[in-house]
Amino acid sequence: MQLKMYQVDAFTDRLFLGNPAAVVILEFAIEDSQMQSIALENNLSETAFINITETPISIRWFTPSVEVDLCGHATLASATILFKYFPEIAGNEIIFTSKSGILKAFKDRDYFCLDFPANEPENIAMDISLSEALGDMPIELLKGKDDYLAIFEHQSQIQNMQPNFQELSKLQARGLVISAPGNQVDFVSRCFYPQTGIDEDPVTGSAHAMLIPYWANHIDKIEFKAHQLSARGGTLHCTLKNDRVLIAGNSVVNFEGMISII
């Protein structure tokens, strides 16, 4: 059995920056255990599996250790591959079916754009163990569908944060997103997911489905330029559109090849 696979650097226009994701093209079903083994072998934060024989196109995402319900950068990577290599399937708009419902992707000028459901976070009581794990006290703590969101006053706090990942892995959530107003963009963030085997994700599209509703409630605008302050870094252009979040960015194809499974 052979499977086409691509690697894409998402949310960047330069190779070796942004967030790398693998995209595996399926034209028939394979076992979940095979998907997990491929993701472990890739050792990237996410490997997406898209079945191009289904309508809508099914998409699933695996970290090296677990399957997750939603991943933005691997969805952007998948859309990039479909628009570039499978235009007859992609058309003008790609519709994915996933564990998080219907997701859409389209081209918007120079960007690939994702259409995700908004994830409105709710304020919760401050968790002292969380602030101790971060080494700094947020001014606000919220919880979205999957992640905690900790808000800080200054970009420098986000840049300088040195979390205790062992302690963060004990949180009862997929992970933790930290954010603050940006110096040159609307806001900055970092995203930590030690529970899924990823201490820090380079650029996290799905987190912005939660970040955008939050910042829209605190800044009088619906269009945002955001930067994720990981070592690789990435820029996202986001718009709140009713109960949806549009997440746009560049991407660069790193390589293409075949997986042979005997």
C-alpha cells in the first residue's frame, strides 16, 4: 500500500518557519492505528489525513501520541495541497467534514483562508496552580471548548514566559493559550499542549477560533492581525464573522513523497 504525503509550513511565506504539518492523501480507508503510527513516525505536531473520495472531504488530525478534534494549521496545510495539486477536487471552496463539524477553506487574495466555528471562552476563577506553572499571574483566566486562555498585560510577558510543562500537563484541558496585546500587531499568543505530546505548538490556527471572539469583545474591531511568538513564529489574519472565525495565512510546501506500508 502506498500513500501520497506532503509536508507544508503553514502560516508563513518562508520555508522553515510557521508550523509544519504533514498531509496524507487517502483514496480508501486505513486503520486508525496506521494513522497514529504514521503520525508518530512523522514526529510533527500534527499529521492530517484527508479522504478525497468522500464528499464532503473527511479530515482527521493526529499528533505523535493522540488524535485531536480540531487543528487549524494542518487544515490550512491540507487546503494548500488540495488547491495546488488537486484543483479539480478543491474547486473554489473546500468543504471538510470533521469531529468538529463542517469546516471550509478558500482562497482570499494572497492567502488561504479557513472558516471555523467561533469558540467563545468564558471567564473562570483564577487557578493558582496554573499561574505557578507559568511563573507569572495572568490578569484574566478563561476556558474555551478545549483550552484554557490566560490573558496578560504586556507582549514581553508572553515572550519571556518559561512554563513548567510537567505541571501544565496536569491541567484538565487540551492545553493552555496565553495572550496579550501586541506591540506591532493586535495581539500575540503562545500555545502549550504537553497533554498531547506537544510542549509548545509553533502556530495554532484552532486557538484563534477562541482568541478572536475574546479580543473582539475587548477591542472595537472584527479584523485582526495576530502573531504567535514561538521560536518559528507565524502570522495570522483573522476576521470575526457572526458565529464563525475566518483564519487566513500563507503556506509553503516543503516536500512531497510516498509512504509505503507493507
